[in-house]
Amino acid sequence: MKPPVPQVPAGEMLKLLDELAAYSAPGPGVTRLLYTPEWQGVQLFLQERMAGLGLEVRMDQVGNIYGTLAGSQVSDKVILTGSHIDTVVNGGRYDGAYGVAAAVTALHYLLETFGPPLRTLEVVSFCEEEGSRFPLTFWGSGNVTGLYNGKECIDCADADGITLAAAMAACGLGESEGLAAEAAAGLEQSGGSGSGEPEAGATAGLQESCWHSNSPVRSDIAAYVELHIEQGIILERTSRRIGVVQAIAGQRRYLVKVGGTANHAGTTPMGLRQDALAGSAEMLLALERSALAEGDPLVATTGRLEVYPGTSNVIPGEVQFTLDIRHSEAGVLERFCAAILAEFAELGRRRGLTLEVQTLLETAPAPMDQELRTALEEICLQQEKPYLSMVSGAGHDAQLFAPRCPSAMIFVPSQGGISHSPVEYTSPEDLAAGLEVLTAILYGLAYE
């Protein structure tokens, strides 16, 4: 696979990133939650931009935006690339949006430089991935891949009690008559002012037709490629410009309840205590020791710990803490989780404590396609870009596609490993490097 030459100009992508960041609720960083005015504004803006670059644009029932570059060969399969457009509260300007901006730029460059491809290319701006407004994640790609069936939107509500269904309807989505991305007149009227509010003309134009039968579920995707910032510090620490993702780690989340006996702190001898907090502390130290012994890429975290009754002069009678354990191999993940929970039970038994474990989440590891990984590594060598084959500890839309079609992920460095923060930053040079690798893999998949 030979990368297209000359090099892809990154200025268009960097400008688009700035324009996308302007669609944000007030406050530090970028806040663009699902089905808010900021979210609606940025998706309308993207429709206008993609249509202006010669792509055929449409929106599905849940608000995923597609820009299609039709291939000359007759086929019912497409090569999909992109990422999510939503953010966490007070997030950064690169997480998700970089993959969208780079995909738009890559398709525009390929069309302008090489003309229509042999195989159809599509860029996608997924409506949601983060789970920042509603208590679910991957709402965009989850609908595309069949993880969700639409019933979830009835009872799922945000912190203000607004259901997912109501929020969708307010944007003209779901089963109601709504935003029709293919309405060219609406696209021409779209604002794109960066104010975070869609202009009235754009909204009216996009609501001219009914698309409630436009199902988001896709069975026509031949391959999925996602470009993303690393959101970690490994590439920076190893002085690598590109990360070729081997797999997205599987994840287990648990809620652990340790029960003891609450009693007077001054009158209960140390040897007669059933201290739930002391027992929990021993368990968490065992967790850290076991994770270090297992080694990379396994990670284990306790992010929340609650002590009851939480009074300075009372021995804790109950402690609740969370576990988040991740690894890229299903067998290792299963073995480690079983072993650590068994050790917790033994520690509790020795201390006279009860133990309850509730499983909150189980996601399987998602290996990336070996042929696509090899192609990406060859591209990095041809473009003389130092790369690292690595595991993604964070979840991404690509993990939903991996069981259904050949999928690949490309990482670029995050300065200081910081993400989900207003200070999230990746240098223009690294952003451009990722764009060049993405464009090359799309060229190979669609033009050769």
C-alpha cells in the first residue's frame, strides 16, 4: 500500500477543529452534550461543510451525520471513518472532534487529488459516545451496530429528568418528523456561525421532510477506521508520533460492599473489632499489589469509596467501593478478576467481615483487524513516522465495530497524557501526522 502524495495539507483540518470547538456551552474548555443546542448547532454546521465539499450528506434517526463519497464500482459496502462529536463537561477540543475533522479533510483531499474512489468512502460524526448527559454510552455507534434497539430512550433520563426520547424529539429526531440531512435547501441555509445555536433558516430547511423510517442500523460497512488522540502518556513518553492500536481493552466494573460492625471507637479493643474500613484498605492494597505483579497492560482502579456511618469516633460498619479492571485479553481479564475477588473474600473471612460484589459492567476486549494493523505499520514506515503498537485502555466507537467488520484505530500523542480537560492538547505537527496516516489507509482501502 503506497500513501498518496503529495502530503495532505493540514490547514483545512486545523481550521475545522477551531470551528467545531466554537460550538460549546459557556464555561472552560468545550461542553457539547447530546441533543443540546450546541450539539444541534455543530451537527448542522457539519452537514453544511460536508455538502459544500462535494459529499452526499444525510442524518439518521438518532442524529449520526454521514458524508458519502460514492465509489465507481457497484457495491453495497462502504468504508467508514470518523468519530464522535459530543464531549464531556468542560472537556477538550480534540477528543472525538479530531477524528471527525480529519476524516472530512481526508475525504476532501482524496476527492480533489484522485477523483472518485473505486469503493465508497463515508465520514461519520457519531452523535454520542461519552455518556455525559444520559446514563448510557456509545448511543451513536451503538445504534449503528445494533447494540441498542430504541427502547432505551423511553425511560433513560438526564439529571434534570428529561428523557432521551424527549431530548431527541426536541431536536426533531426519533420517531417524529425531524431533521432531514438530505434536504439540500436546508444545508444551504445552515448557519455555521460558531455560536452554538443553529440558525432558524437551517433548522426550518432541515425539517422540510420526514425521515422517521431512516433506521440507524447498518449492515453495509466493509471496514471502519478511527483516528483519535491517545488520551494517555505512552506515545509522548516513548517519543512515538503514531499509535497503532492492537486492541481496545475489555473492562469489568464492580461495586463491592464490605460489612462489619459499627461500634464505639474508644471502648472497643483493637483485637475485637470488625472494622469494615481496615478490611477494605487491606483489599485495595492487595488489588494494587496483584495488578503490579500481573504487569502491563492490565490496570485496576478504585475510584470511589464510601464509609458508613462516616463519623470520626465510630468504627466503620460498612464500606462500599468501586473496582474498574481492564485488559486487552479476555482470558487474562477473567482470571485476574476471579482471583482478586477470591482474595477479597478470604481477607473478609479472616476479619469476620461480609462481602457483597455487584457486577456493574462487562465489556469484552476488542482486537483490531490484523491486516489493517499491518497496513498502518507499513504506512508509518513509508512515511518515516515513529510508531508504537499499543493497547487502548479507554473505550472507543471502534470497539463496537470490531466484532462486525475489519476495524482499526490510529492514535496521536496527548501532551502530558491529559484528556477530558480544557488543557487537553496535541501539537499541530502530531495532528497532521495522524491525518496523513489516516488518508493513506483510506487511499489503500478505497482506491487500490
